[in-house]
Amino acid sequence: MRKTVLWIMIIAIALSMIATFSLSGCKDTAGEEAAGEEPAEEESAEESAEEESAEEEAGGEVVEEMEEYYAHPGGWWGIGVWQNVKYGGQRFAEYFNGMGENIMIEHPGPVGDDIDAVFASLEATLAKDPIGIMWYPLNIGEGEMLQAYHDRGGYIVNWGGTQADYYEYDSLIGTDNINFGNEQAWWALDEMGDSFKVGIMTMTDLQTHIDRTQGVLDVFEDYPNVELVEPLMEQTGTSEGAAANASAYIAANPDVEVYLCTSALGGAAVARAIKEAGYAPGEKMVLASDTDPELIELIDEGYITGSLGQSFAVESFYAFTMIKALYDQATMITKDDAANGIVPIPFKVVTPLHRVTADTTSAWEDMPQPQN
């Protein structure tokens, strides 16, 4: 009985307090109205919108602006060439985000040359369904996976100027690799005249390097006194493999005067092997590819005559810009390009080459680096 009475008293007190607060609120409101101020219950449009937005968010009805996700899966991220590619991709995101876009870009994959890890990074990236990717065709069994991604609407731009016939892609950007080989051969002729022995380090199973080698041979066909000393040096995909093959070739062919290398890795391997074999700087002509720090140092030392610098940051910046143009439908050729099987961007974009020598290496030192 006492408990019942006690609860009745507590409830009565609570009701009394509620009534008091209610009356107090009415009094305040009346006073504000009397003073010509807005009633408290009449919220401003801004406050009303904020509350409405909060309510919608609480109910899960507001859909935030979707982030545009782009990616460049790969590997070798510790090598200067690939770092420059990564820098260009990051600049793409920074540039468009600075104009109010909402772009996120990733560069997954190993720092080194673990092909299994490269394949895994591609697989994991495609599972996230990015808007589009850059890809360097490696022919490591990735064709079926890339084709499935493209079939479901993903965009692909090949870089390195490398074509592929085992999956569909939307555009190709980078060096014209036949022209690259032409340029190396013409450079050798400029320096050495039209009679010399030449060795080539390349990758005989990758189209990029096959094309560059062919470009060299196309030029030398017109110079019968230029002798190619075969077999070609196989670069392989590792610095250790390239070094071993370069050392063996140089030891077996001391009369070779000119070395043409279709990549940075090969150029550095040949230059180091020449140095280790006891040749003086400049005693052999070595032409390489790219502008990573090791090559710049070897050019300054005189063990590399020069290198054809490519424009890797330009490749990635414009590869992703083209992908974004497709996604945004920035320009159209027909009223429905997708339905008509039309891709309204350039199919092939050729980026420039630059001769880098001891006179110009300072321009390539301390180049911009990617974040992370």
C-alpha cells in the first residue's frame, strides 16, 4: 500500500513539472511574439532543411555522391619508370578533384617483380569493379579476366603503346614502339657511322619489346655494314636475370661496339656489365630507354651514351582522362555510341620521346615523385 501511494506521489510530481515547463514555454513564446520576433516553432528554411537532411540520413534515404574509383594494378612500383606512371595517375585525381570531382585512384601490386603478386593485384582490383583501369599487357594469363571485366562495362586503356589481341580494350596510349626502335638505330648511326657490330638486349616474349627490336632491324636493313651479333640478349623480368645475361654476352662478344637496350632494366644491366668487365667509360656505345635515377647516374658516369626518355606521367594522366571522358559521356559520335559499338575517344595516342645525354641529365634529376 505504501509503495502504491509513493508511486502516485511521484507521478503527480512529474505531471506537475511537465505542466510547469509547458506553461513556461508558452509564456516565453507569447513574450517573443509580443516583441515582434518569429515564433520558435517557425524554423528558418535553412534549419528545416538541415533537420530534414538529418532525418533522411537517419532513415537511410539520402544517397551520398558516389566516389569515382579508378585503378592501375601492376607491379614494379619501386622502379623509377613505374613511379613516374603512378605520379601521373595521382596528378589526374588531384587535377579533377581540384575542380570539384570525387575521384579515388589506387595503384595496387608489388614493389618488385613478383608476377604472381601482379596477377593477384589485377584480380583483386577487378573484383572491386572500378570505372576503368590502365593495364600494361603482360600476357600472363590475364586475358579472360580482363575480357569479362570489359564485357560488364569496365573501361581499359593499355599503356606502354602495347597492343594486345587476347582481350578487348578501349584505347592505347604511349610510345610508338616501332618508332622507338627506329630512333635508337638512327641515333647509333648518327654517332658511329654506318659500319659497326651491334648487340641488342630485349624481351622476346613481350610485344612492346618485339616491336622496338623490329624497329631497330627495319632501319639496319638499309645498312649492310651494320652487323647484328646474335643471339639477342634476353632481358628477363628481373635485374638479376638481366645482369647475368648481359655479363655472359659481353664476355663472349668483346668486339661488339654498340649495345641497344629496349628498356631501363636492360640498359642498366648492360652498362654495369661493361663497367665490371673493365671497359672505360665511353669505350662502348650503350643506348637505353627511360630516365630512372640509376640510368641518369650511369649516363653521367659515361657508361651509357644516352637514353630515349618516354613520357610515362603523360601516359597515365591522359589514359585516365580518356576513361573519365567515356564515363562522363563528355562527347558523342552518335546518339547512342554504346548501342552502336562506338568508343568516342582516340583509339591510339602517341606520346613523345626525348634524347637524354650527359648534357641534359640535370633536367631529369629529382623528378616529381608519387605519394606513398
